[in-house]
Amino acid sequence: MAAKKDYLKEVIEHIDIKKYNVVPLVDAMENMAFTARDLNRAARIYDMMLRDKNCGIILTLAGSLFSAGLKKVVYDMIMNN
């Protein structure tokens, strides 16, 4: 049976979303299908929320996002709200 140390060999690197401009990519997803279209819609809704100064934003997440390498993305979202 494999031990814990056998699974914990690779370090998960967290992405710095500020290094990339994903806007054109997410915009292009508007006319795609399934989750790509959903991601575009979510981005447009989030943009509207950020522009509305009277909007209260509640962020709910799965804890696994942090261990999957998205900790910095979530941090930047909160700090730039």
C-alpha cells in the first residue's frame, strides 16, 4: 500500500492571473457551447457586479480550489473588488 509521502511529491504552483489577459479568450467563449458559454456569462455578470457600487457580493467556493492552485486567483479577486 502506498504511503502519504508517495503521493505528496509534486508541489502545486499557484497561478498569477495578473500575468495574463484572458479577456479575449473569455469573450470568444460567448458563442461556444456548454461550460464555455457559462463561463462567459459568469464573467459578464461578475463585471456588472463590480461596476454596480451598490451591489453586495457573496463569494462561495469549494475548498479544493485552493489546493488545486487557484489560491492566488481567489486572493486577487477579493483584493481587487
